Amino acid sequence: MNESQHQQSQTRWLPNILMIVLETVFSFILKHDRLVRLQSQPFIDRQLTLKINSYLPYFDFYVQFTDKGVLFDEHAPEQPIDLTINSTMIELIRIFLMGNTRAIRKLRFEGDLSLKAPIRDLFLQLSLPKLLSDWQKWFKQSDDAELSTASKKRIAPLLKTIEDQRTEIQSLKDEVKQHKQYQRQLKTQIKYFKLAVTTISLLFIIVLVYNLLRIF
């Protein structure tokens, strides 16, 4: 094997090794961190597939949420992509190593945009600062119904976000109801107005015809 072939072989092996490391790390986190597992469960049930597209430098890879864990691959899977995430290498590092919320907001999405907010929340929970805040609890046996104090602190912003979204949805529903009620009232008023105009027009015609008959 010449030097060029050896370099190409190394180039192919390095991404594969990196994907294996990422699979191992994230699957381990998914197994032991209850909050991450809770947030990831809808993605696992859906068998969600993500495409991470980076530029500066350019590379892309695919992430699948399965019952076996989080799978990473540099090749596109057979099933369609649910969501494409565009970012830069620097921004991805800032997200997962520093938990930088500004970098998370800069992510650009293509596909099912209803997944945008849950994915952003999950990325924040997968950041190193968030994981280190509760890693001791991973190895302790405890009742699943009891959350540690640290876990409660971590889940509090998520619960607040969900509650705010519910409040906003309820407010929008109330506005829609009011708008529909206004439309019904407006239609009723228009109906009565048309009836009044028709009645007045008929009376006017009757009076006009009556006067003409009297004249002639």
C-alpha cells in the first residue's frame, strides 16, 4: 500500500471511529440521565432521523433515535430525514461543550419545524455543563418516581417553557373563539341589514306604483 492509499484509509477510518465514540457517549447518557431520556422518548418512539449539516469546515452526518440508543452515521439512512440542522463547527462546540444558548438560537432548521423547540431543549440538556450538574445521580439506585433536587432544577425551565406554550395556545384559542363569535354577529347584522333594505325597497316600489296608478 503506497502513502496515498494509506492516507485515504486513515481518512475513512477517522470519521468511523468518531461516530462510534459519539454513539457510545450519547447512548450512555440516554440510558443514565432520566431527564434526557424523558425528552428523547418522543424521538425514540418516532424513530427520528436528523441530518447535521456543518460548514466552515463542511461536513455532514446523520443521527437516529432508536430503542438501542442514539446512532451516528456519515451515510444517509434509508428512511427520510425528519429535520436538517445547519450550523458551524464552532457553534456546535459552543453548544455541547459550553451550553451556549445564543449558539443554540443560531441553529437553522429545515423540515418538520414542530421539532425545532424540542430539539433545542434537548441539545441544551446534552451540553456538558448541564450533564456535569447531575452526573453523580446516574450511578445511584433510586425510585423512578423521585427526582433529585438537581434534576428538578434542570427540568424547571423546561416545565416553565411548556406551561408558557400552553398558556399561549389557550390564549390563541380564546382569540379564535372571539373572532368566530364576531363573525357570526357580523353575518347576523348583515342578514338583518339586507332584509331591512329589501323591505324598504319593496315598500318604496309599492308606494311609487300606488301613486302612479292614482295619477293615471
